[in-house]
Amino acid sequence: MKATPTYIIEKLCDAGHDTYIVGGAIRDLLSGRTPSDIDIATSANFKQIEELFKGHKIATGGTYFKVAFVDGIEVGTFRKDTYKGLNDKDVKIVEAKTIIEDLARRDLTINSMAFCQFTGDVIDPYEGQDDLKKRKIRFVGDAKERIYEDPNRIIRACRFLAVIDGIFEPSTKESLKEMSYLIKGYVSPERIHIEIMKAMKARYASVFFNALHEIGALQYILPSLDCCYYFDVHGLHHRESIITHSLLAGDSISTKYPLTKLATYLHDVGKPLACRFNPKTKDIKFASHDVEGKYLVIDELKRLTFTNKEIDYIATLIRLHMHSFKTEKAIRRVAKKLNEHDIDLKDLYRLGLADAKANIMKGHYPYSAVKANLILIDKALGVESPNRFDQLVVDGKDIMEIAGLKTGPEIGRIKNLLLDAILDNPDLNNKSDLEKIIRGVKNG
């Protein structure tokens, strides 16, 4: 039988080991939410945990201190951490005797609580419950010491601010401002990447970006987005600023689509660079901001160690976010481009819809319009409306035979011409009409 958190806690307690639920599960329980996962802290050491749970799958985690995973559930021994500073790896870790000692090593008060599921007691030495109730982010002990121990806590503090949609305790905010520069030299790109993607699990991740900007940290993470905060003009077609528009759009994307959500926050970062004033119309234009944004984001996400696939996904959505969904022909054409990057058309539509809804001047975007768009998309992408090479009724071998060609790049060029033709007119996707086009290309 696979172990459950309750089973693990019961077994540890029956063996005489103090055992508690800790971490994010406590925040969720106290906020009335069902925890997505449960972490356990206990006075039992690793060998004792192994002995108690023979017959279960036991894995280890942690470079410096063994944490047990019993059938995938984290069970950590009480411990004390002593940091030398500016490096989460430069730390001395020893076993602790009590849960109070274990909670003292944690960064934020809302993360420094423990819960006994049998007595119902909440161990809360740093008033985390009160901070959670007031939606306040505050460090355990001296804020500057906690930040100096591991500067990644600057980004974590901003992320948890978004998780609880809260505010910084004043002295905490001042310490974050004073020490935000440490991100540049002492937080690895890999850890920043992880924090950004975790932030996308917050419904209002705009709080995360706003907090990073307010404390002066966003310039070291996503400078193109930070630049948008200083750009008030947004042309005659928007009442809201570029950054307000971007954050409203990103917030409207579900947390079920984290990469789409991030792409939406970043979709207009090219506007400051593309901005031009037209003296004739006395208007601001942002021609090619989608192209500018694409290349800005590629550079920044590469630096932050996003995978090539993640970068291509986000950059492609930014590049294509201005495409129209008003006609079947337009939908088929953008679907073809997305297919080349293995991206679902509906991901781009989600971004486009969020973009439209975030334009305050246009007001409410009616459900009837969304429904009509989705019907048009389904019709445009139906079986009778091909938009991929594998939907052509002729293949490379047919093209070589009809055109008298050998294998080479010319076959790919002809395939593109054929697909372009049937995107305009799906009825041409038959052998007779496509053969005419192929012969025309050959003779032309």
C-alpha cells in the first residue's frame, strides 16, 4: 500500500518521534484551501525513517542534508542552518532537537509554522498566522540577515507576496530595496528561472512583477519588462499605460497555462523600442513591436536558462500576437506558422483575447464575440481546411515525379507554395489542381 501523509505521521508519532506538517500546506490549510502537497518535519533521523518505512519506496534529496521521500512524500529531519552569506550552498546544516529550532531557519513568517494533525495545535513562534491574516510578508528575525544568507530570498519574498496577494511589512520592504542589487551577482539564472515559473502559479502574478520593480530588482531579471514601467505613452488606441495593459492581460490568463501566462505579460515589451511619433497624425505608433519584443525576450530568457523549446514558444507567441482571427483564411495562415513551432492555435488565441480584454478603451469583450471566434477557428481548422504539410493530398515523392526533380530544397519550396495556395482556397487540395500548380512552378 502506498503511504499517505496521515499514515506517515501516525507511524512516526507511534514510534515516539515529534512530527508536524510544515511549509506551504500550512498556509493553504489556514487559508481554507486544499494543499497541493504536504511536507513533513520530524525528530526522526534519516536512518530511523528508513527503518520505519521498510517496504516503501525511499528516496533521498538534498546535497548537504538527507531528506527522505517516502513514496514521494517529503519527510525532513528537524535541522538548523548556519549560512556564511551570499550563497545558499555555503551553509552548515546540523540536526535540531525541536520543531522551534527547525522553524527558526526558515525565511518568511508565513512559512515558519507547523501543524499537528492530531492535536490541532499550530506551532507559530513568529506570528505567521497573524501575518497571513493581514496578508503581510515579513522575514523571520532580521530581514537583512535573512537576505544576506541567501539573496534569492529577495525574489521569493516577491513571489509569496503574489501568492497571498499581500503587502510588505515596511522594514521588510526597505531591506529588500536596499539589498536588491545582490540579485545581479549572487543569484544564479537557474534559480531566477524557477522563481519566475513558480510565480506563474499565482492568479495575480502582476503582484510579483510590481514588487520586483518597486524594490529595484526587476531590472536585473527582465529589463525589457522593467523598461515598460517608465513608458507612459501608449498611443490613441489605449487609455492604460503599456505596463498596466501588459499586467492586466497576463492576470487574465489561467494558471493552468504558465508559459502562455508569462508570454502574455511579456507580449508588449518591444513597444518602448519600437515607439515612433507620427507628426502628421500626432499619434504614437509601435510598428514591428512584435518583432522587437521577440528578440528582446529571446536574449533575456536564454540568459535565464529557459529551454530552447520554452523560448521558442514564448517568442513565437509574442511575434504572432498581432495576427487577426477575423477570417478563416487568416486563421489558417497563422495556424500554419504555429504548426511549424508545434504550438496550439488556441494558445495564441488565449493571448489575443487577453490582449483585447486589457484594452480599457474598448471596454467589455462580450462572450458572444468569443464564442463566434471559437466557432470560426473550429471551422477554419476542420478536416476540409488543411493547414499542415501532412494534409496535402500530394507528398514529396509525387512532387518529384510530376516536376521531374530529385530530392533537394526545391521540393520544400514547392510544398510551401502548395500549402499557401490551399490556405487561400482549401478546395484546391486535390491531385488535379495541385498537379497544375506544380507544373506551373516547373514551367515558370
